[in-house]
Amino acid sequence: MDPVKRQILEEHVQKLYLEEAWSEKDFLKLLHKIGGKNEEKLRVAYFDAKDSIIRLRQRLHGSKTGSIRKQIQRQINHLEDRIELTKEKMNGFKFIRDIGGAEAVLHRAGQVVLALGIAAGTYFITKAALEVYKKKFSEAAKACANLSGDQKSKCMLKYRRDALIAARSGLQAALGGCGKTSNPAKCSNALKKKIAKYNARIGDTQKQIG
């Protein structure tokens, strides 16, 4: 993982593991911080590569030796590929920097994973699913307020089940973004493990509802 990302994550590591202390505001603040820092870093790399291509093309124009021209052209092709990937990552970090909510992370999972890498990207996608769950389940207090006893318990459990289903749906939608990564199988396996945990919790909650 990039040192900048690692440092930012480590600064917040204690907070991140305390789910009750985590809020969507914290979530977005951390994502915006990572997005801003890395977008600027990539912008510098992008213009450095562009400058290198200009210099290599000047050398290519002045060279008459076939083997040297081929070598220079390979370097140019490599840099052009890097520029395209850098542009994609810059767009990903711009999206992350400007992101407006947890649902957006799940809807644009491909960009998140491409920009942050599989480990950090799937971590934030999982956190986004948790935010969706918490937001949905928070509706239970108001909806079940006038009930009591078993009726209230079942009402709360139904909202819990629906919130878990919403979070799982977000993770399932995010699976589609794994195709944009360098290792789609690793990315999808990481998310499928989380989906399996939601499946188990949904099943347990449904049993309690009866």
C-alpha cells in the first residue's frame, strides 16, 4: 500500500474498528483526505510522464539507428500506457475526494478499488455497506415507537433484516467493480466473504422473526 494511504489509515485505525464510534461524516472525511492527497501526487506523475514522452520523441526524431529507434518507441509506448492508467486513477481519486455518501461508494466500487487498490478499496466498500445498514436500521426507532412487547421486538427485527439486506445488496452490486482491478478474483473473493457474513446474519434475524 502507498505510504501516504498507510499513514492516513494508521492514524485512524483505532476509530475504524469501533463500529459504534464510526459515522458517515468520519467515513467521508477520511476518503476525501486520501482522495485529495493521492490525486495531487498522481497529477505530478502524469505531467512528469508527459514531459518524458516529449523528450523521447525528440530523441526518436534525431535517431537514425533502427535498434535505438525501436527501444525509444518501446519506452514511449510504456509511458503512454502509464499515462492512461494514471488518468484513470486520477479520475478515481477525484471521485473519492468529492464523494457525497456511502451509497456512492457502492455504486462506483470499480473506481474506488482501482484508485485505492484491492485491500484498501474493499475495506472502504465494506465500511460503506455498514453505513447503509446503520442508516436503514436507524429508521426502526421511529417506525416501531408506538409498539410494545413482542410486536415492537418483531418490528425492530424486520427493520434489522431489511437493513442487512440493503447492505448485502450494496456489496453484491460492488462485485461488478472488481472487473476493473488487476486481480478481479482476489477483489471478488474479499467481497464474497463479507456477503457470506451478511447472509448468515440475515438468516439468523429471519429465524428470530419467525
